[in-house]
Amino acid sequence: MTLRAIRLGLWALVAVSAVLAGALWWMHESGEPARFASTQPAAYGDAFGGPFELVDQHGNSVTEAALLGKPTALFFGFTHCPDVCPTTLFEMSRWSETVDPSGDSLNVVFISVDPERDTPDALASYMSAFSDRIVALTGEPDVVRDVLRRYKIYSRKVGDGEDYTMDHTASVFLLDAAGRFRGTVAHGESRDTALAKLGRLIEETGT
Ligand code: NI
């Protein structure tokens, strides 16, 4: 091998190393913003929520005042949901009993994304399986649709006829006593994490 060939080989090695180092640095740097971007407070922020008038499982008219005065755990779903909704409602009931034994410190609210099937009566019989602490809300489809839009809730009908299901946002939303968005408990997050978040919510933003 000539000296020239060795020198070329070394330069090639240096060039490849530089490209690799650059790629690693780029992956590292670009990974950070992506991770921060996926946290939700920025995505919801001040534009989250607003006034509404819906109907609860007892047929009473309920406004956004149900989300005020103390912190709130708010969940959107539907009674025909096979898995995520019943699991989450069961968990919310247990969280509430743990972080708020007296039932005075936390609103627990469910809003239907399927008002066509979730009448107040349907909500009443469904909620009896969970906790009487949960305020379950529905309304006219266009009213509910407007609420979902303002709370930035994704929901989509999947399938036709009577057997359709709904894709929907599965996070539990945490609001302070003024109804402002403070964070979420994601579906599948551990009970310990959920309890820590709710405890902090009550401690920092409760009245
Ligand atoms: Ni569901």
C-alpha cells in the first residue's frame, strides 16, 4: 500500500466519523423539542374550555359552574365503550375516594362524546356501576359537539348502524378551581402517578 493510499484512507475515516458525530448530535438535539412538544399544557393552555349548558344523569341542567370552586378531574367518553371508559371511570372513582375522602375537595365530571345514545337515563344506569360522586353530562348533539371542540377533545364515530363505536381522547383532564387546564392523567398511567398528580392539584389549586 502506498503512502498516498493510507493518507486517503485516514481522511475518509475522519470524514465518516465527523458525519456520524454530527448525526448523533442532531438526533440528540432534535429529540429534545419533540419530547417537550408532546407534553400537553402548551397544547391546551388558556384556550381550553368555556361556558356550556348540558344535562346530568338526573335530568338537571348543569353549566360550567360544575367545574368551578374546587379542582376537577374531567373525562370524556361514552357508555358503550368496551374498555377504556369503564376502566377510567372505575379508576377515577377510586382516586376520588383516596385523595378526597370527604368528597368535598374534587369535582369528578364525565362528559359523553356519544350524545345520540347517552341519554340522561342511559348515563344514570351506567354511572350506578361506578360512583355517585361522578357528575355525568350529555346534551343535544350539536351542543355536545361544541363543548368537545372548545375542550379540544378528539372524537370520531367508527362503524355504521347501531353497533358503532367511538374513538376519543382518553386522558383525564385536571383543572384548577377556576376551571383552568393544569395537566392530564394519561390512559395507562400508574395509580401512584395519578394519585400524586391529583394530590398536588388539590394542594396547590384547591380552596
Ligand atoms: Ni372510551
